[in-house]
Amino acid sequence: MISWKNFDQLDAYGKLDALKGRVRLQTAMAGEAGAERVAKYSVPMACGYSYNFAAKEVDDEILAALAQLADEAQLTEKYAALYNGEMINTGEKRLVLHQLCRGQLGEDVVADGVNKRDFYVGEQKKAADFANRVHAGEITNAAGEKFTTVVQIGIGGSDLGPRAMYLALENWARQNGTLKMEARFISNVDPDDAAAVLKTVDIPHSLFIVVSKSGTTLETLTNETFVRNALKDAGVDPSKHMLAVTSETSPLASSTDYLAAFFMDDYIGGRYSASSCVGGVVLSLAFGPEVFARFLDGAAKADLTAKNRDIMKNPAMLDALIGVYERNFLGYPSTAVLPYSQALSRFPAHLQQLDMESNGKSVNRFGEPVDYVTGPVIFGEPGTNGQHSFYQLLHQGKNIVPLQFVGFKNNQAGMDMDIQGSTSQKKLCANVVAQIMAFACGKQDENPNKNFEGGRPSSIIIGDQLTPEALGALLAHFENKVMFQGFVWNLNSFDQEGVQLGKVLAKRVLAHQTDGALKAFSDLFEI
Amino acid sequence: MISWKNFDQLDAYGKLDALKGRVRLQTAMAGEAGAERVAKYSVPMACGYSYNFAAKEVDDEILAALAQLADEAQLTEKYAALYNGEMINTGEKRLVLHQLCRGQLGEDVVADGVNKRDFYVGEQKKAADFANRVHAGEITNAAGEKFTTVVQIGIGGSDLGPRAMYLALENWARQNGTLKMEARFISNVDPDDAAAVLKTVDIPHSLFIVVSKSGTTLETLTNETFVRNALKDAGVDPSKHMLAVTSETSPLASSTDYLAAFFMDDYIGGRYSASSCVGGVVLSLAFGPEVFARFLDGAAKADLTAKNRDIMKNPAMLDALIGVYERNFLGYPSTAVLPYSQALSRFPAHLQQLDMESNGKSVNRFGEPVDYVTGPVIFGEPGTNGQHSFYQLLHQGKNIVPLQFVGFKNNQAGMDMDIQGSTSQKKLCANVVAQIMAFACGKQDENPNKNFEGGRPSSIIIGDQLTPEALGALLAHFENKVMFQGFVWNLNSFDQEGVQLGKVLAKRVLAHQTDGALKAFSDLFEI
């Protein structure tokens, strides 16, 4: 029997509060004891990753309290309830089924008279078929020529996840001969966004995917019309170049304006939709359906790992719990995500949405205000770039920012060379290793300006290579981490009421139904 | 006579602390009083911008205390000392002269026997001359063909600023017929970064700029060798395709490996170098020297405005002071930068370095620990994209994040259309206006999940169009804001000792001179 309790009603809350601050990284990570922590505080992940948390401010006693928290908060049971089809998104009265796109984790989920796993798999097959026919030259433009480019039109979850995933695999696919089509993305309602993309793509050889679950997203519909007009201007019939990814009940679903339509449903939130058709159509077109299937397979493996009740065998849950400990007891308000992989250049932007939109909330799942802090601010850039940018503050600033590193032993493109005794890849890995230790242990210097206090916690996810499977597993790890944190905080991580008010006011501005400061600002912009 | 005092030694410190929390935005911004604030709390900026801070938690009394702070902290005098050539970067014993690239703000600055303004202008002329000859086809590849692409190899300030500026003007230049060459950027030591860029540029028609002040930056030298080898493999003589931007004393300066070398010096820090040759060479090649000159002109105008002693006529100083008030008295640990302009997609990443590397410090300019918080965490993405991502937390999260909006009345590309009664540009502007008010006033709802508390402060910089001048002024605004905040906090905003320890440890890892946890992590990566 699941009981949804606020975090501060659990016994573990007081226990963790009493334990806070007992680990001093500067000593814990020094010498051979530090090496022992590195060996001991490592948890295997799906797809050959390991999650190493040696440089986090935890010890066995804190881990025991976190394990108690996991039990008390019924994290495993709540995850099972979710994938077995209970109505976890209570605010919107919806199931939460993104994991079903990737595998059957529990019981069959039947909703609206349909087996949902079958539905998602069916849409994947439709997308795969379509992509194969495009690649084979069976679906072409009016001149019978092959399509070379695919442009995704979407915003938020219809943009950030698919874009981050595309960038993550573009080089890998190029290297492995599976880059079938280049992908581009239009998201912003700023007309300069669509204009820039349209000026640099070959319109007669491009497919455009309009992605909107509701079929009513202002930015996306505006950009669709923008693109549609550009196609007409280029002498191209839009209905032969445009696809829709939407829900079956949306106005886009049955329109003859599209060459094809692929379906998602209300049980997959935008920020969790990269493994649905929202990511599937564009990624299958770009890389081929086999690559997308491998991506789903990696995610499914991580979803399975997340079922484990033992936190030392469940890296997503452990990562979530340590994050909660840092946020609620150590008082750190933000977290930096720092992938040492250029391919993951937009992965932090995706995680920013995933995390901040899911858990940036002040009321629990029953709408009652909570008395503890919830989701942190998330930001990040790839290393080593960040080292030459904001790491100064991370090392010597007044506030501590917990760090989430990601690194791979091997690069994707297979182009590397030995320069001054080491390859670029070795230099990259040496840097992330060095940073973990610099942050943890610091370094005393008699010049206070060159003094490093240390005591700055980090974890690292270490992988072999960023393949499609590895990317899927990495994505699912973070989705599951955010889900577990939402369970601990007793939030509904699957709605986003905070985005509504701005939409309402923007409509009012455009309708000139304004007064007071809203009118004054509108006048400044000459709206 | 300038005196460098800690912030908490100033009378204004206690005064501001006593005033904190007296402005409640929900009421201050409501009704006609709100409209009056919008009219009153607006300061003109260079190049036609205005800085509007109506939705900040300030009133006349707080502004008076901030003006007192500006006086007590001698912000105007310190700025004058800086541009007149005093040694402001005390840690590294260097002058701070980036403003001299843009104009003569005060006395002639002579250092190392050279008039520095003449030196910077001389290098600008060299770069302009070189760019003009490339564009005219006087400098070509070995086959006598014109160069079409320029690739900048640099990291940190040699990458983020120039890249953000290039992206900011690429569409504008395309629209105005001044996109002379496309620019690309290689920064990360991850070999996949260089590999990706090299696979998509036309090497025989590309120029490569190696940017490193010291000529010793590990990432940049590694990438240079990487590129050099790729050029040789492509049958191209690297010395006919590579340029250097460096200091006159660096190993790169006199090498015959380069087609040309352009010089900067130690008086311009990396994160302040976009208006030096670090930005100048690539931007002059990409857009033509006239466009770069217009960019400098806009920055010079903002630098002049920053001289004003009256904070109501000095937007950079006012912006700085309000930020200090929010950080030190209202206790907000981060700030989001939210440009409603797709062209500014990487501007937040540049500001992240500029701000966090400058003021993310714990000791004052004399190396003494300070007892107050300093620079905040900076993050951001363009609107409207952010609205569909992390704005949920900004609206309804447990912690308040101050917001810095930027918006323009007109787009760059001139491609816009009326869709459902309004253009995309109007929709974009309506959204930012709506957000300001939603954040400030919130909205009561009986469903607590749909309730918006409000009280979330923001400012907005409103411009006409993002032209080269406007971009320069915007950049200089933020450079000067960060400088003024550093003065208030009594920091040296111009060194970055916090980046050193990681470099030292990375070298140790590569030399296999490790033990303890450093060795254990190195082993995990098989280094």
C-alpha cells in the first residue's frame, strides 16, 4: 500500500539532518583512504557505466540513512506503481508511461481500451517504416529526388531532448556510416530562428516535422505557418514535405496537410518524450531506425536497473538520494552538470528542463505547500570548456555548487592523435579526474588568492563510449533520478502549471487587453 | 584618493541591510502605481536601449542608499583609475585596458614604452587590412582561390565571447549582405570537437585562427596540432592557412608557421577580449572590418555612459548595484539571463564566464577572506525557449532567482509574417512583457497548484534591433556591470587563480605522477 507523505514526515528526515556535515572531503579523499573510497563508492550502471560518488559528502552511516529514506518513501513501490499504470500525474489525471516506449517493465498497461506498450511500439514501427522508405528513395520529393535533411519544429520537450540526442550521436553516426540525413531544429517564436534555419537548408530536399502533442502550441504553430509559407515561396508543396508528431485527438492528427502523422499521447510529458515519437521520428530519419532502437534498448536497461531496491545497485536512486541530501540538509541551491564530451554539448540544457520543470515546485502532489526546498537550479557546459569559464566560481566562490561529471574512456569520431606524449582523449580524461580531486581536496597555499579550500562535492558517471545504447542509458538515468527525487519530495513531477500564467498574459498583450504595468511595458515594445 | 575597502566596512552596507524586504512587487507593480513605476524606473542606455528596473524590489529610499554605496565605494573613481592605466589587476600586477580597444576614455595610457590605444588600434588596422585583402581575393589559398570559411581555435575567453558575437550577428550580416565568410569554432580538447568541425568545413578554402595569449594553452595547442595534421592530410600547407592571435612575447608570435600574426597583451583578460584582436580578427573576416568597427563603436558609447556618477544615468552601475542588493541582502544565490532573441543564443554562456570567473571569489583584492557573498551563479537560455523549459522553477520553485531580460522591438532577418493577427516578433515581445508581470505579480488561484506567488524580480534591457552597435553596447554594459560589482565587493575581478589547480593536477595525471584517489580515478579511466 503506497502512502504519499511529505519528506519531513519521514523518520529519515530527522536522521539525515542530524548526520549532516560529518564528512570532510579534504580528509576523506586524501591518501590511501581516498583511494579506498574510489573503489568502494562505485555502483555499476546499465551499458557498462559506473556511477562513482567517492567525492560526495557521504559515508556508510549517511548511506544507511539514505537507504532508510528510500524504504520509507517507498521509492521502489512508487516507481512500480508508475510503470504499472497508476495515475501518478494526479494534477492532470494522467498516467506516466514514457518508460513503456522502451520496454515492458511490469504489468500490461491498458488505457483508453488500448495496450499502451503495443501502441508505442506500433508508432515506432510506423516511424521506422517511413524512415526506411525515405532512405531507400521510395518516398521522395515531387521531382523524385531523395530527401537529405530533416527539420524538427517544436519547443520545450519537443526540441531540447531530441536536439540534445541528435547532437550526441551526430558524430558517432558520421563515423559509423549511419548519418542518413542531417537534422536541424526550429524552436523559438523569434522569427530569426526559423529564418536562419531556412536560409541554410536545401528546402526542396528537406522534410519538416511539426511536433506538438496538443496541436495548439503557439510557437510551434507559428513556426509551422512560417515554414509552410517559405515552402510555397520555394515552389514546393508543403503537404509533401511536412510530417506531424502529435496526439490522435489533436487538430493535426487527421489533417491532409501532412505527408504522414505519428502519434504520442497524454501519458508522456514533453520533457520525458525523447524516447517517444517526438524523438523517434527525427532520430530514425537522421540515423536510421536501428540506431534509434539501440538508443531505446539502452534506456530500457537503465529502467530495469532503477527497479532495484538496494540503493547500492540502483545508481539513479542513489544519485537522487544524494542530491536530496545535498539540497535539503547541506543547503546547496544549484547543481552543475558537466559532461566531458563535446557530443553532450546540449545535454545540460535538456537536463535543465527535465529537472527544473519536474521538481521546481512549492506544493506537494495534493496541492499543499511544503516546508522544505525542492528541485535545484541546474546548469552546465561541457568540460574542458567550462574549466576556462565558470569553474573559477566553483573552485573559489563563496557558495558550494555540487557537481555532476560525466566522462568516457573513448571518443566517438575515432580521430585522435598523440601530442606531447598523450592523446586528446587522455588529456580530456586527465582533466576530469584532476578536477574531481581539486574540488574535493583543494590545496593550501600561503598566498590566500591561490588557496583552494576544497570540500566541493562531485560525482562522476564513467562510460566506455557514447554509443546509442550508452546515450539511452544516460538519459534514462537522469529521468529516473528526477522521478525518484520527486517521490522523496512528494511532488507531482509530471505537470507544469508554472508555465501557464505567462501564456495567458501574453495572449492578453496580443489582444491589447492590458492595463497598468502590463500596458506600460507593452507600450515600450510598441506592441 | 582611492581607498579599497571591504563592502561591509561601508556605511551603506548597514543601511541597505536595514532596508531589505520593504518592496513587495505584488502590490508595487499592480494597477496604475505599477504603470508609474515602469515609466519612472527606466534609464536610457547607449545605442537607444533603455534599462527598465520597475520589476526589481527597490524603491526611492533603496535607490538613495545604492547611490550612497556607489559614492562610498568610489565606483566612478575606480573606473577612472582603471581606464587611466592604474594597476587594477593587483594579483597579476597588470593594467586592465580592454576599454581602450574601443575608445580613449581618459588619459593616454603608456605602458612598456607604448601608447596602448595606438597599439590596439594598430592591430585592429592590421586585422582590417588583412580581412579586406582576403575578401578582395588578394590573399588566397595556394590554388589562387578565395577563402570562404574561418575557423577559430581557442578556449574560454578566446572562444565564448567571439562565438557569441558571431552568432549574434550572423543573421544580421546575411540579411545585410555583409556575411563575407562563415565562421566555425573549435574549443574543447575532446578530439570529437575538432573532428566534427573539420568534417564539415571545406579545408582548402578555410583559414584557421589559433588564439592563445600565452601561446601555451594546452587545449588550444593540442587542437592546433590536430588541425595542422588534418591540413597536411588534405594536401594543404598549414602555414598558408593558419593565423595567430597572441601576445608579442609568446612562442607563436614570431613563428613562420603562420600566414599572419595579430597581437594582444596581458592587459586584456580573456573574458574581456572580444573587442580585442581575439574577437576582431575572426569578426572582421566574417563580417568585414566596418561591421567590427561599428561593434566597437557601440561598446565605446556604453563605456562612456558608465562614467556617469549619477546612477540614474548610468545603467551598468545601477544594474550592478541592484544585483549586489539582491545578492547580499535579499540572499538570492543565482541570476538568470534571458535574452528574447535567438541571435543571443550563446550570450548567456559568455556572460556566465564573464561574471562567474570575474567575481566568483572568496578573498578581497588584498587576499583577505571576505565575510559576505560575492558573484552569483549565472545561467540562461533564450526566450521563448526557456519558458517551455526551466521557467516552471522560476515561477513556482522554492527559491527566488532574479531575472535579467533582454528584448528588441525588431528582428534581424526581416523575415516575419502575420499569423493569427500578430507577427512572430510581436508574439516574442508580448511573451517577455507577460513574463515580467507574471513573475512580479503572480496570480492567486484557489487551486494551490495553479497559484503563482509572484514577488520574483526582473529587469529588462529593451533595444530597437540587434545591430553591430547594439551588440557592442550590450556587451560593454555587462562587462561594466561586472566590473562595478567587483569594485563593491572589493575583489580583483581580473585574475582567475581558481583555474590553476586543475591544470597542475591534470599534468600530474598525464605524467602518471599520482597516488591515492587521484591514481584510483586515473585507473578507472585507464589513463
